[in-house]
Amino acid sequence: MKTLCIVPCGKKKIWDKDPKAGPTQARNVYIGPFSQKCREYAEKFYPFSWCILSAKYGFLFPEEIVKGPYDVSFNDKRTNPISQKELSNQVQEKGLASFDRIVILGGKNYVRIIEDLFPQKEVYSPLNGCPGLGFMIKKLNDSLKRGVPL
């Protein structure tokens, strides 16, 4: 069974820390604590089959280049996040439909988006039920420390 792990983007980006960073690989763009912990989890347990879901760019593979700063959120339609139709097209174009199982790390909005995009797939959200980011990070930390995926 082929599994894809999808991690969320984040508000805090490399350009907040280093405005001169320039174009950066997607794996290094999102520097908030939750984004970093999700990336660490994905790299450990799904090293060859993970991607980032960005509200601006959609699905980004870790090595893809993000040109510069932006502030787009799925939670704020005024920021003009990528549409469900564009995401659906990317699922096909980027070969994501070939995976049997999708592991989504993130909150309810990310889980809902992924469930809508992959209706015929097994979608697993191991952080579901956590009351906040701190609890999610703790759960990820525990899993990483034990060396056992959630």
C-alpha cells in the first residue's frame, strides 16, 4: 500500500527570519514550531512520499522552490487561497492520485480539504481530536521519540 503524508504550510516563513533568503526549497520555507515538527515527522516516517499543502501554491514537493514571501490562508478567503478545483487538478498532475492511503497532519480545515480531494482513498488524520497545536506537537514528539508512526 502506497502512503502519502501531507503536512500543512504555516504562517511563519523563512523570510520572516531572513528577509534576504530569496527563493527557497519548500521543505525549508515554513519555520513555525508546528510546521517544523510535521516536516520532521514526515521526513522520518515517509521520507520519499510526503508533500506540503500550501494555501497559495497547493501541493508542494519538498524540493520545489518557493520564490518569496506571501501571506495566504485557507482560513481567510480574502487572501485568495488556491481553489479546490486547482488542488484537484494538482492531485492528477503531480501523481498524488496513485497513492492508496493519505496521512494528513493538521487541523480540521486541512483534514476536510484532503477528504474532499481524495474521496476514494483511505484518509488518516492521526492528530484528529487534539485540542490544540501544543497537544499536536506533543503527540508528534512522542511518536518521533519512540520511533513509531502514529
